[in-house]
Amino acid sequence: MKSKITIVSSLIVLAGLYRLLPHSYNFTPIGAMALVGGMYMSKKYLAFLLPIAALYLSDLVLNNTINRPFITDQTGFVFFADYMIFVYGAFILTVVLGISLTKSKLASKIFFGAVLSSLLFFVITNAGSWLTGTLYPKTFSGLIAALGAGIPFFDNTLLGNLIFVSAFVLIVEGLNAYMGRAKEVAVEKA
């Protein structure tokens, strides 16, 4: 349905723009834009392409402004930073998770989508910082330390996903139901 693609695309663009506004660490709609893209985009290439494009464009701005002091291994304009490999890997898996939840009930889409995408992001990005960074030894203890260092940020990731996934799913479902009912009324009047 073309209108559903428009609704989801609009939410993804708004989610990308939200990242550019001041907000608490990890309290962003990136998990929601990946999940909703996977759940509701009938054209699966768009389910990946649109959320990744929104994430990349917002990263392009952030990596060259607010986050620039933290990217010390590059000079000049930052098109891609090492940390992005793990963020985008988690993001792609979140789209796949959204696709797998497509036929789930509303509560399952929201709850399991938000919780599982938060866990995916947490494990992949913190394990990635352990694997590629220099802060933690390349031992099991180092991995546990890296995961432990991410715990303070997990609350906001989970809370953000619960709120944004709920909002996005309810918006898509509500507008879809409204538009479906509006079409029925139009047919009845004809």
C-alpha cells in the first residue's frame, strides 16, 4: 500500500532529524526506524535503504559537528568512522528483526521489537568497542568490562525504543486503519 510506505518513510525521516536535536544519550528513535522499516515496508529493499540512509545522513552531520572531537583517527571531513560498522550491523539486524515481526500481534511488535532491538544494539556495539578499541584487553574479562561500561546507556536505549517503537507502530497502525475505513466510506457513498 503506497500510503503505508509514505507514512513509514515520513516517520523514518523525522527519526533521522530527531537525532540532530539535543537529547539524552542513546534516547533516540534509530531502533524504531529500523524496526518499523522492517515491519511495514512492503518493498524490503526500502526497509533497509530508507532507515540506513536516514541514519547515515544524520551520522554525517553528527560526526562532523558534535561527535568530531571523539573521532581522533581521521582528519578533515568524516564520511565514515570505525564505530559505524557495529552500529550499522546492529541496525541491519534490527531491520531483519522487524521483518520477522511483521505478522506479529501489536503488543508483540512493540514489546519484543523494542527489547530485542535494544539488546542487539547493546551487545553488538559494546562487543565492537572491545574488539576494535584499545580501552579493554582482548580477553573475556575485557569483553565483560566493555559490556559493563555500556550498562549505563542501556536504560536510555531501552526506554527510547519502548517509547518510539510504540509511537511509530501505533501511528502506522492507526493511520492505516483510518485510511482503510475512509476508503470503505467512500465506496459506500459511491
